[in-house]
Amino acid sequence: MQSISSSELKTILHSKRANIYYLEYCRVLVNGGRVEYVTDEGRRSLYWNIPIANTTSILLGTGTSITQAAMREFSKAGVLVGFCGGGGTPLFSSMENDFEVAWFSPQSEYRPTEYLQRWVRFWFTEELRLQAAKILQKLRHEFIISQWTNNPDIDSSVTESVSTLIVESQSRIAAVQDSQSLLTEEARLTKALYKMIAAYTGYGQFSRSKRGRGFDPANSFLDHGNYLAYGLGATATWVLGLPHGLSVLHGKTRRGGLVFDAADIVKDAVVLPLAFLSAAKGDTNQDFREACIAAFVRAEALDHIIDGLKIIAKRVPSAVQ
């Protein structure tokens, strides 16, 4: 069998890659120059190829192991790797917070510096960070309207109500003077969207909760889909050369804050409605995961995040004029 070198693979832009993998109960290794994951069925070992050139992120769940050679190939191909619990949540770290993001970023000395240089010119000024956060919310609102409107499973009467909520939220955001007020408005809108889609799908009373406290399928799917969105956010920031600690709204004291910001551009547009629609249909975790990844691809979510971060970097003025 001929060995294949990573350098021989055709480069696919991260925004055009099709795959996010969640793996469990398997070994990830290099076999004949290809990265594969191996599962055991009885006395047989089954080998499955991972197309690393067309993959953005790998989530390694329960019962997984990975070789040094596989990590080397992932790094060469620019694939982000994260360890997580069953079903994709939580991503493990030494912190107790369930939402701490811990990614192993592929290393390269040739990542772009253009957007990092633009970012740091405004990031150290609180007023400019707030301006960037407001642009981020505008991008989020626009994507919510476009995705909910084009979702064939959502009635037009619902999308009209969503548009009204967005207009009201944009009016409030224009008046806020600090990031905490902006976070409050963001939470208010999301809570209203929960209520709306829960009523539409006949899901009943819903309360957002962490695993173990009144956990239900919708909450489980929301966590699952959000972590897939975090994978896209981590990929987008890595592609643009933006460190995860330079957040404009979320988690300013945590290293993964910018990943949350980036993922927020697409989460409520794609993950939120799909979580309730899948829960109402009685989908399994596997059904939801496949539907969520397909929805991200159709919506070109990674493109949207990358373009959104570029817009923020270009539109927010420098602190030094």
C-alpha cells in the first residue's frame, strides 16, 4: 500500500471543508499514510478513514485514544482536536465550568497576522470592544432572520414574530452603554426564542438547564449543537490568527472567550430551532448530530463566522488615530 504524505493533499479552505467528527470508543492512528479510526467488533478491528484535508474539527469522546503520529497529521492539515465527554459535552479541562473550551490548535508559523493586528488596535479600549460586540450582535440577528425564514420546518407566522423580536432587540442594543447590558439583552432575546420555538413545536414548558438538573432532550441537543458551533468558532479564529482570549463580549477572564463570541454568530440561527424540532420528533443523539452538521453545511456557517470576524476587524476603528 502506497504511503500518502500530508504535504501531497490538496489544500481545502477551512470555510469550504465539509466535516466535523465526533468519535467515541475507538482508536485514532495512522495506517498506510492515512489517518483512520479503529473500532472493535467481536474479534475484528474495523478501520475507517478520516479525510483530514476536508475536516475542520475532531471531538474525541468517551473511550478514545489517539497516537502521536495522528496528531502530527492533524496539525499538518490544520485540523483542531478537542477531548470531550459522551455526546460531545462537556469539553474537558481542569476547570469545573462545563463550558470551558479546551482545544488543541494545529501549529503553524505562517498563520496570517493582518486580522490580529487590526483586532489589537481596538481591543484594549473598552468603548471600542463594545462597538465590536454590537456589530457581532447585528451579524447574529441577520443570520437568525435568514436561517429561520429559509427553514422549511418553521411556519411563516413564527418567522414574522422572530423578525419583530429582532427589531426590538436591535433598538435596545443601540441604547446600551456597557457589555453587561448587552449580555442581558442577548439573553433576553434567546429566552424569547426558546419560548417561541417550544410553543411552535408543542414541546411544552422549557427551562434552560445544565446536565443533571431537569435535563431533557432539548437541553441535551442544545448543548450538543452548541459544542459543534464552538468547533466552528475555534476553527474560524485559528484560520484568521486571532487568539481565543481576545473576546469582545463573552468570557473576558477565560481563554476561550472569543470562541464563544464567534460561535454566537450562528448558534441561535441554526442550533436553537433544530434542537427543539429534533426533540419534538424524538430524534436520537446521532440523528440530531447528523442533522446539525448538515444544517451548518447548508447555511455555510463557517464562512459566515469567518466573514463576520473579518467585518468586525475592519469596521471597528483603531484606538490610535
